[in-house]
Amino acid sequence: MKVRKWLSWVGIIVLFLVSLALIFNQQIKDYLVSSYTPTITKTTVTKNQHKKVSSSAYDFSQTKDLNLQTVAKARASKQSINIIGEIAIPSINLTLPIATGVSNTTLALAAGTMRADQQMGQGNYPLAGHNMAHGSKILFSPLYYHAKVGQMIYLTDMKKIYYYRIYERKFIKATRVDVVNNTKKTIVTLITCDKIGKNRLLVRGKFIKAVAFNKAPHSVQKALSSKYTNK
């Protein structure tokens, strides 16, 4: 009888914990993402830029919706995320690490590069990020709710800061993979999901200039040195 009673209590506790996880699913996800604060330096970025990345890391078809299990797994294996820089859009309170590829682990905690050959300040520099909806401030969600033409986008590899100004914001079909292709114009392309995940939001910025990190205005340096993933 004691064993049965003990097992019964274990079942109740497990059910209670599962219920809590379901109720606070969004809050737990937000916490796991927003508390990810990797230290980025010139040395670590340079080292990561020279790491070999498999072609499968850029397979968009393998990218899945962001759920609690994916985020938890990403936090557990965060060392595998290959960080090569940062992105900041101060006017919408967005600051994120940039990592190579669009694997589920990478996109759970960072903005991901969408081509193996892309370089900041050259041609088209496309980045993907999740929109967690429901008014979220996490990852690329602020793009959906607050991005506007005229706002500044800053990218950095910790050596230079690359200035871009948003000139286009529009919704496109999820099949429009051509927007990732390189271009003669020097631009940045930011991609995230729409509210229901059926289509994509495209935000593009035109390249303005590049300056040495320590020569940029204090306000720009501060934007790229603030806490990641939006608070």
C-alpha cells in the first residue's frame, strides 16, 4: 500500500510539473533566450570565422518553429553556437549575437547567417531570426512589431561597425529564397516570420559606411555592448 501511495504522489507531482510547464511555456522560453549572454571579443570572432561549417547548417528546410524543447536543448549545447558578430537596431531595442547558419540551436539564441560566403559590408548580408509573436521582445520579434524605414541597423565583427539604414519593409512568401542571394548593391537583409508563420517579413537596409569599432560614437558602441536578445 505504501508503494502504491508513493507512486500515486509521484504521478501527481509529475502531472503538476507538466501542467506548470504548459501554462508558463512562453515565459520559460523567453527567460531561456533572454538570459543567454555570451561574451564576444575580437579573438573569439576571428577564431569562429575560420571554423569549418557544414553545408547542412544552411539548410532552411530543417529549421523548425521555436518550442520549449528546442530552446532548452540550445541552452544545453550553447557551446556549439558559432558566434561571429552582433547586430543592433537601437530604435527598436534589439541587440543580438550573430552566428553562422540557421540550425535550430543557432536560431534559438541568435540571428543566423543564411549563406556560407557572406561578409559584412559586402554584397547582400542576409540574417534570419525567430519571431516569437504575442508582442515578444525576444530575438527578431521587434522587427515585426516596430521596424520602420529610416531606422539604423548596426553590424559588427568586433573590428569594424557597419552602418545600414532601412529602406524596405514588406511581407514575402516563404518560398522566396532568392532574397538570400548575393547582390551587387551592399545591403543587409533581415528575415523573420509573420504573425502566424505562414509568410515572411523582409527588412532591408542600405549600406552607409564602416568605421573602426573604437572610432564609432559612444552611443553606437553602447548599443552593441548592451544585453543581448532584448529586455
